[in-house]
Amino acid sequence: MTTESHVHHPNYVKIWAILVLLLAVSVLGSMSHVREVVLIAAFGIAIVKAYLVAKNFMHINVEKRWVPYLLVVCLLFIFILFAGVSPDVMKQSGLHWSKNPTNVEAQSAPNAPVKHE
Amino acid sequence: MSASAKPIANTRSVTGIPTARLITWWVIASEIVIFGGLLAAYIMHRIGHPEWAEAASHTNTWAGAFNTLVLLTSSLCAVSAHKAADAMDGPRAAKLLRLTALGGLLFLTIKGFEWTKDIHEGFVISSGGFWSFYYVLAGLHGLHVLAGMIIMLIVASDAAKNQELQRVECIGLYWHFVDIVWIFLFPLLYIAR
């Protein structure tokens, strides 16, 4: 048994060739010594490749509208996680907090006498 | 087996799409949270620890790139199997699914050689933050590749007899998702240094 086809099948070999070309560009770009070029080659192209796979191989563009919404909501949760946690991980200190406990003491009581041991 | 005796996943589509495909999308949604959470954790730690660049420089970009090529090619086979299943050509779909699984095996073999080399050089999961993420991310992804291969071979054995052809698309969706995860793992672990 099979369900009736809900998709139009494009030329998959052509899409695969584009993906391979993008892979080659990202590898060549990674050899650059310019940081921005490496980042664009790595992550910009990864986003384009993922879009091509999702659209043409997974046919997400012809799926019921709520399917992409469901996936986008899951991605949104990840961004919320990142936004909420990343300052604690990526920064050494912030407003009224520091990863170094001695700095916190110094900030909370700037005029407190310094202990000499 | 009559159509009425088939599992509900094959026959019901109250949401507008067949339930089997619906379940696959839910699996993919949950996988987005699993891999997304790990990737987000890796990215924030990587930005917070510029010194990890030295550890990342030991990964083999060419091996990663070749594995990307292998997975992209296996995805082409999977979607071609879906096309064959839509044309009710079960034997061809089965052949293409087995080819896809072979791509997965090649991927895992290359990964195995890569890990063996890394471990021999002293880079193990406890060697530092970067290596912990490297082994967990690539290892979890490898487990998904292995699971996909096993399911794909089971689906192929039915498809070869022109049975349960709707499953070809479902396992294909899962495989493409695994491919997308690697598309992001490759630059994160092999390019960004």
C-alpha cells in the first residue's frame, strides 16, 4: 500500500550537484585567513544547504502548513535556551555578578576593609 | 493482509496527512530539540572558550568533508527511493534504500577510522571541553545514522515485495534530517577554528 503522491519530484540529481558545489565552496572558504570569510563559508552555506535539503528532499514546502510551524516552534525554543543561558557561559561578569567570587565581594562592598592574612 | 487489518498509522489521516508521516514529523521535531540543545550548548561554550580553537585544529577537515559528500549522496538515494515508491516500483525503491544504508555504513566506517586516529593521538572524551562535545555530538549523530540504517533495511525488505511503500517516504524524511544535522556539525566541528 502507498499513499497518493503529494509531491512533485524535481530533478534530484541537479539539486544534489548544487549541494556538492556548495560543500566545495565551504571547504575552500575555510582555507581563507579572513575570519569573516570562514564564518560565512561555514555557516552561511550550511543554512543554504539545510534549506535546499528541507525544501527539495523533505518537501517541507508542500507539507501541511502546521508542520513547518511545529518545527519552527522547536527551533524557537532553542533560541530561547541560547538567549537565556549564553550570558552565563560566555561572559565572565555582568551587572552584580561575576564568575570570580572575590570580585562579587569587592563589587557588593567597595568600601569594606581589605583582609590581610 | 486486508487494508482494514492494517495498523492505524497506515490508514488514518485525520490531520490531513497520513499518521505515519505525522509521527515522523513529531520525531523530527523532538530531535530538533535534542540536537538543537546540544548544538546551542556547544556554540555558547565555543564562543566563551577561544582556546578551544587549538583542540579543534586537530580535526580532519577532509574526512569531515568527505563524510558530508557521503551523506548528501545517500540523501539523493533516499529521495530517489521515495520517487520509486510513488511510482509503485517497490523493488527499485528497496535497491535505493539499501544503497542509502550502504552510504550510512561508509559514513560510520570513516568516522571509525577518524576516531581511532584521534584516540591514538591522545584525544579522548575527557581530554577537554572541545573533545567532550566532539565525541558526544558526533557519537549521538552516529547512533542516529546506525538506527536509520537498521530501519531502512527493514523497510527495504518489505518494499522489495511491494509492501508498505508509504514507509519509504517516512524513513527518507528521518534520513534527510540526520543529513541536515551533519550539515551543521561539519562547520562547527571541522571548519570553525
